[in-house]
Amino acid sequence: MGRFGGPTAAEVLERCAPYLDGDEEVLASVVGSTVNGRLLYVVTERSVHVIRLGPSIGSGLRPKELVGSWRRGEAEVEEGIASIRVGPHRAKVRLSHRARAAEVARLASSPR
């Protein structure tokens, strides 16, 4: 885990590689909470991916399933004070992760 509790780019790439369509670089990521669990928003060079996470055991990411994937600039993206939405998938983010959510939203909404 990163210094402030969020996953590092290396950890996201290592744990979520099967869901990232062969992309080899994570530009930004943030974890958000929903009523039904947690979502990981990942921006790579070409795409933005939303991955449902399984329950945490200790530290680390446990990707469960890919719930959405779009080319950068093609998904509707919205960033709020304490939330992020990519396509139909909205989640609350910790206020300490607000800058990460803003970076994900900025990169996800802009084409490469």
C-alpha cells in the first residue's frame, strides 16, 4: 500500500494485470466505497477500468471482477468533493484520496 493507504501503481499493475487489457503502465488509481463493496478506478495509457474488489485480508488489493472498461475520453466522468463516477459506476472516496480521484477523473476524461 502507498504511504497514505492507497495502492501504489506497482501494486495495481501486479494484482490487476489480467483486467488491464495488456497495458503495462498505471497512470493513476483510486479506491472508492459503494453500498455493495469497493471499486478500484484505474487509468492506463489507453483506457480507464473499473474493478470490483473482494474483501481485504490484511493489506493489499484483491481484484474480483472487471465491471467496466472504456477508452480514455469515451466514458462519462464526474468528480465530486468525496466521490467519483466513471460510466454508471459511482463510489465515495476518502477525503484524503480526493487528489487521487481528481487525477483519475482528469486522465479518464481526456483522450491520450
